[in-house]
Amino acid sequence: QVQLVESGGGLVQAGGSLRLSCAASGRTFSTYVMTWFRQVPGKEREFVAALNWSGGNTYYADSVKGRFTISRDNAKNTVYLRMNSLKPEDTAVYYCAASSRLVVHTRPSEYDYWGQGTQVTVSS
């Protein structure tokens, strides 16, 4: 099994920045893809960004491309999401997810492990 713990959420004004962290532990050797999703009450969980752990390839939703950056620290077994130029519409609970599948998927049902979520609130 894999355990994921997110941190770094908080309240920030529009135009500001935050960096989220997702620390992975357990049987991470079987995990190939790390992904960030976000969810607003009443809406479906939305794909944000993904990282292929082995190859380092990154993928972004169009809504965050150019503003968000996903990265990794192999020594710390941690994935980060740096969020710049934040907008009020970025307000959501952000979740870290891991998958043992070989390719990146944007559907939440394709992921095996989830963190508890961290709240990001962007004020106007």
C-alpha cells in the first residue's frame, strides 16, 4: 500500500502563490504516476497536473498550464505543485493521487491511492 500526505494549502490573495507538497510512503516502488486533482463542492473532481515518476514527464490541465508546475524530489519521495498567479477560480480542495498504471489518466477512478486533501482558498 501507499500512503499520501498533502500539505501547504491555505488562504492567499489573487495573484499570489502557494506550493503544495505530497509526501509518499509505503510501497512506492509500485507507483508510476503522481497526480494532483482538485474539487469544488457540487462539481466533479478535476485533473490538474501529473508526473510520471520514472521518466519525469509532466502533464497539465489547460486551465493551469503556464501557472502551475509539478515537480519531484526523489530523495524525499515527495511531489510538489507550485501554483503561481492564483485566481479565485483555483479555490478548491486539492488532492494528491497515485497510480500503478503505466500511463497518465485524467479520471479519478484510475487512481489507487489518495491523500486527505488540502484546502486552497484564493480571495479576490
